[in-house]
Amino acid sequence: MVSNKLSPDVVHSVITKQVNDPKRLLDFFNWVQFQMGFSQKLQSFSILALILCNSRLFSRADSVVNQMIMMSSGGYSEILDSLIKSCKEFDLNNGNGNENSNNNDRGVVFELLVDGYKKKGLFDEAVSFFLGAKRNGFVVGLLCCNGLLSDLLKANKLELFWRFYNGMLEANVLHDVYTYTHLINAHFRAGNAKEGKRLLFEMEEKGCSPSLVTYNVVIGGLCRAGEVDEAFELKKLMDKKGLVADVFTYSILIDGFGKQKRCTEAKLMLEEMFSKGLKPGHVAYTALIDGFMRQGDSREAFQVKEEMLARGVKLNLFTYNALVKGVCKFGDMEKANALLNEMIMVGIKPDTQTYNNMIEGYLKEQNTSRVKDLLSEMKKSNLVPTAYTCGMIINGLCRHGSIEDASRVFEIMVSLGVKPNAVIYTTLIKGHVQEGRFQEAVRILKVMDKKGVQPDVLCYNSVIIGLCKARKMEEAKDYLVEMIERGLKPNVYTYGALIHGYCKSGEMQVADRYFKEMLGCGIAPNDVVCTALIDGYCKEGSTTEATSIFRCMLGRSVHPDVRTYSALIHGLLRNGKLQGAMELLSEFLEKGLVPDVFTYNSIISGFCKQGGIGKAFQLHEYMCQKGISPNIITYNALINGLCKAGEIERARELFDGIPGKGLAHNAVTYATIIDGYCKSGNLSKAFRLFDEMTLKGVPPDSFVYSALIDGCRKEGNTEKALSLFLESVQKGFASTSSLNALMDGFCKSGKVIEANQLLEDMVDKHVKPDHVTYTILIDYHCKTGFLKEAEQFFVDMQKRNLMPNALTYTALLSGYNMAGRRSEMFALFDEMIAKDIEPDGVTWSVMIDAHLKEGDHVKTLKLVDDMLKKGGNVSKNVCHVLIDALCRKEHVSEVLKVLEKIEEQGLNLSLATCSTLVRCFHKAGKMDGAARVLKSMVRFKWVPDSTELNDLINVEQDSTDSENTGDFLKQMAWEVACQVRA
């Protein structure tokens, strides 16, 4: 039988023989395929396709090419190799044929293969086959190239588009209007409007006239890029060139104007369409409706709807969706439901987008039951919620704190086969973080990773921001490390969260390290980051660093806002730098920024604390003139300032006027005025206000009790003070300051037993004593001669991890001095210095007095020298002691001997100490003695040779003048700040 003799080799041999009838050859090939059941050689397919193309039987060749694509297991490269080999074999067997004809027909085979891959959606193979053919000298025609360019754009395969186009350029494929149009479209899709416009004019320069489609592509691209005015100008250029704008042109422009909320111009475009004899369709009307909805004009949008119907244009799904979306955005869910029912009645089936709009509207109203109903309706209509639908619901629930419901929706979503994306996971993580459920947030982060959804920067930022807000800084830092290890780059929000968290925790060194790391990564700080740093530095008292950050902001063109200025002004005032705050306020106002009530309150409070009550009221009046309404904090600051100035009646007048200003007294208001009355000795009025605040429903706090207890203490009424203190203990807000006031009262009244008992009782009731408590007890026992008990308290406080301060040490040093136990006193002072506890003026006075009593004038002068070197001031008492001990000696020679001993010991007295000694003699009227002392100082090189008596005597006067100059500058700063242009 013939079939037994057939094989792929035989079939190939038959095909390669020049059969004059290609149709019969194809029939034979197909018969063999069908009858024999074995696969033919790929080379046979290639030769057959070439023969058919050579005979211009292109449709039959196309079927062979499609079979090649289907049966090839080696991909495009195998087919390409086979086809190139077959071309060579075909040329060899047909040497006498028409070479040009053969080349053209062979090119068609390559085009058929490119087209075959394209039709099957195998765009990578189509492009790779084209490039491979080009490398081997075979180039497809322009028509085929334009077809592939068009389909690549439709499939949004921009990367492949440019790869293919570059191949066209290398192959010198000429461009026509379609090529240019596709190129322009690709540039606009890539967001490169500038290049798209350039190509439009380039094609004209090269003799290729743009078509209406080309102009429409450019106009559409410009509108999508937000350049509607330029698009409109291009439309006018079309008119000049004789190209008549069509419905599509106008629809694009209407949509462009609508998206920019320029509906008046959009409507003019619609009217122009009518004047040109064009009939707007669904696209134009829907774009105009959407524009009016974006503009917030639903009435006009519904008028367009009525006009649309009147002109015989029926609403379609997209039109209804635009209407539903608009009314849902306005919260008019009744009208949204009416539209939903209307579209169903006219036979338009709502789609997922319709339901998404409705769900979003009900989520804004927190109407979760209606959301559930809509989901049920979707299910009945066989509409599966998309990831967007579920994400929107989850986001809405998380935003309103319903994290449990959000988690259930997430589970339902997964069960329906809807794959959550990174946005949904991030929303859930953020929701859990906001509720403080960090473990669950971290669990979701791990789940999304397992599910193949890579966490992005936004996802990690949600975790890091939440952890930082909860002060879980170490965990936040770990996630920063993890995201970097994943190759994700932290942004300003990542670093901002860490910087803000460390600033709030008072760890400014760490915050500063992250700030520098951020700058090192080339990430520009924003005003929020800088404000956090400024606030953090101000709170720890580092106003120099805060000001440096502020100047750094300005240097990097980061514009400070009201919050930034307010934070720095408040920080400067909190640290007593009123002048700096006023200068900054002046700068603030010059920039045209308007201070808020918080800023004004800070400055008013600053004036009040520094005794500038007059300026505080001037600023209060100024803020009222500028339309800034003072709040209760403003009046609390003013009342406090008046009380501190001793103007209690004026403070009471202001207090009584607060309700008339539409404000209510709060606990701070009452505490401030009560404290004022207590300090002025008017306890009866203080207690009347105490009773009044309770009646008015303002609960007294620890500050009120502290003020009253301190007032009773000052009057010596320790019984009433104790009663109030125990009452505050019972209410659970007894303060250590109240305990200290009561303790001081007991000690001054000689009730040491009660004081000791109170200390023991309060420890049991968790009212913790502080170093002030122990300092009061130590001071009292030292003054009454009970040094042993004082020493025990000194030991006890350190056992409680309460570190003695300068006052504590000074109290015990005074006790030792009074008892004449100076060796222990000197040892205690050395201990104090070794612990880096800075002595104050009283400490120095006590130590100088002790050394003078011991007759050690050398040590006395050395102490004075140490004190002055550390920036201390010589008090009148110390000066008097020095005059008594040194200057009033019968012979100045004894003073000079002391100076000799100091010099012999290799000690150098500072200029300040030398000045103090000379001034002591000057004050005692012993100018001769002062001159002799100065002579020794010059000889010992303690002062320059050119020094005269007046140089040293006038040092004190210069210091006074400097202080006066400072006051003058502060006044000037205030005047500058108040010179604000209206």
C-alpha cells in the first residue's frame, strides 16, 4: 500500500519537488496529515508556505502558518530557523525564477507569522520573530508593522511597543500617518505629552499630513494630561487647516473641561456641536453630566439628563453611573436609590460600578445594613464584588473603627475567590494599628507575604507609623530594617514617623540620627518632620538646636507654617527666651502668616511669667482686633499673670467676666485664682471658690488642693492642711507637691513627729516622696540640731533612688557648719563636687564661711575663685564676709601674705576673683590697700601689666549696663513685633 511507504521524509521530498499545482500539493499535504496521523517536519510546513505565497495563495499559506505555530514546541526561534533555511533551499531549487517576486512573496510569509502570533495574543513572540527576521535580512511591510503597533497599544504593552518600534527604525521602515499616530498615542500614554506634541509638528515637516484621527489622539492626550486649553487651541488649528472636528473631538474636549470643573466651557462645546450639525451621543452627554457632578452642581447635571432624553438620546449604563456616583458623593442616597430603580425599569442592568457607587455612599453614612442589602442584590444579579468593592467596604469600616466587621468582609472576599491586593492588606493593617492591635497587624503582614502579595512602602509605613504613635520604637525600628532588606526605600513619611516618635519619647539624639540618615539618603524633610524636631528640642530645653533646625528648613526651601512657628515660639518662651520669641514672631508676621490662638497664648503666658502683665494685655487686645478670639487658656494665663503681680482684685474681675465672653471656667481657671487668693493670704475667698467650683460641676484637681494646702500651711493651720491633704488622698489625686507643703508646715510648726508619721503613711498609700520632701526634713533636723536624724534621711532618700540636689547638700552642709563638724562638712562638699552637682550661691557662702572660721584664707580665696569660674555671683553676704576677714585686718600685709601663699602653691586667681578682692577694699574705703593688692596681682601675672584699679572696680558696673541693654533689646523686639501691617 502507498500509505505504508509514506513518511515525513517522503512527504518533505514530494513538497520540495517543483509541483506546478500548489493547490493539489496543499491537498496532498492535508490528506497525509489527516490519514497518516503522524507529524510532518517543520521544514515541510515552511517550504509549503513559501510555495503558496509564491503562487499568491495567501489565505491558504496563512492556514499553514497557523498550523506551524500550533505544532511547534521550540517557540518562535525554531520556526524562524526553519523558515530561513527553507528560503535558502527554495532559492536554490528556483534559481531561474523572478528574484524580486520571490523576495516580496517570501516577505509575506514572515508577515503572516507576525500576524499569526499577534492574533493569538502572543505579542512577545511576534516582536521577537520580527526582530529575528530583521537580523537575517527579512523585513515585513509597513502595513504589518502598523497593525502590530496598534495591537500593542490596545493591549497596553508599551515596553514591547518601543522595542518593536526601535526594530522598525533599525530596519529603515518608512513612517506613514498611521505610524505617527500610533507613536503619538504611545507617548501620551507614557505621560510624555511634550514628545507627543513635538511629533505632531515633526510629521508635517517631513511631509506627512496629520489626519483627523491624529489630531483627536493629541487632543485626547492633552485633555488627559490636564492641558485642556492647549487641546482647545489645537482644535482651532484643525479648523484653520480645513479638518472638520467630529463628534469624538468635541466629546474629548467636553470631558476635558468637565474634569477640570469648567462646565460652562464644556456646555459651549456641546452647543457648538449642534451649530455644526453634529449630534452629541452618550459619550458627550455623560461627560457633561459627570463634569457638573464634579463641580457640585447636581441640578444642572439633571437638566442635561432631561435635555438628552428630549433630543432622543437614551441614557445608557455609563450615564446612569455618572448620575449615581454624583448624588452618592453629595450624600443624597434617596435620589441614588430612585436612579437605581429607574435604570432597572428602563431595562438597564446595574453593573459592579453602579453598586460600588451606592456602597460608597452608604458607607459615608455608616449605614452598614444597607451595604449588606446591596451585596445581596449583587449576588442575585450574579455580580461578583471586585477587589475594589471589597477594599472600599473594608476601608469604610476601618475608618469608622469597625475593625471586626472589616475582618469578616475580608474573609468573605477571600471565600468568593477575590484576591486581595496590597491596598486592601494595607487598609486592614492600618485599621488594626489604629486600634492598637499590633500583633494582628503583623500577622496580616506575614499572611500577605505568604500569599505572594509583596508589602510595599505604604504597607510598612502603616505599621511603623502605628508603632511610633504607641511609643513602640524598637519594634518600629525592626520593621524599618526589614523593609530596607526587602529592597524597599523608606520615604519622608517613614523617617518622619520615627523622628516624631523619638521626639515625643524625649530621645532627641536618636531622632537627630534618623534625621541625618534621611538627609543622607537624599530625602528632603517636610514641615511636619522639622516641626517635630523643633518641638522635641524645645521640650528638652535645647533651643539652640531647635533654632538650627528652623534655619535648616529655610535653607532647604521648606516653608515653615503656623504650627512650626508656634512650636518654636512656644519652646523659646517655655525656656525663658522672650526676646528670641518676639523676634521670631516679628519674622512670622512679616511673612504674612496669621498666628493662631495657640501662638498668642504662648506669648501672653511668656509675658505673664516674666512679669510683663502690661504687654500681655496689649497683646490680648491686639489679637482681638485681628479677629482671633481668646479662649479659656488665654484668660487663665492673664489671671495667672495678675495673681503673680499681686493684682488679685483685677484677676477676680477678669475671672468674673469670663462667662460673659461665652466661655466657661475650667479646673485650671479655678486653680489659678484660688492659688492667687492663697498666696495673698485671703483663704476665705479661696475656700468660697473651692465650694463654688464643686457646685458648678468642675471637679477640683490636685493643683487646687495643692494651692489650698499651701495656703493653710502659710497661715500655720496645719490641721486644715492635713484634712485637705487626706481628702485629696481619698479622691486619688494627692500630689507630692501637696505632701511637701504639708511636710514643710509641720516642720516649721515644730511638729516633727507628725511629719515623720505622715512620711510613713504616704509611702503605704503610694504618694511618693521626692527629693524635695527629704530636703525639707533634712533642713529642719539640721536647724534643730538633730544631725543624726538628718544623716539618716540623707541615706534613706538615696536608698529610694532619690538623688540629693544642691539644696539637699547645702542643708546638710549648713548643719555640719553650725555643729562645728567641719571635717565631715568638707568631705561632704568633695562628694558633692565628685557627683557633678553644681553648688549654688548659698552653698558657696556656707563653704566660704566655714573656711574663714577655720582661718584658712587661702582656701577661702580658692573657693571664691572656683565659684566665679563656674559663673557664680558674689553675693553681698559673701562680699561682707571677705571684707571682714581680709580687708578690715589691721595690716594689709597679712592679706598680701595670703596672696603669696596662693602663688607659692601654683594657684592662679581669675580676673573675676581679682576684681572681687579689689572691690572689697574699695567698698571698705581702703584704696591704698586695693593698690597694694593690685600690685601683687600684676607681679603674679594674674592680671595684665596695664591693669589699673578702675578697670577692676568698673567690671561690676559693666555687667549691670549689659543687663540693662538686654532689657532694652527685649523692649525693641516687642515694638518690632507689634508693628504689623494691617
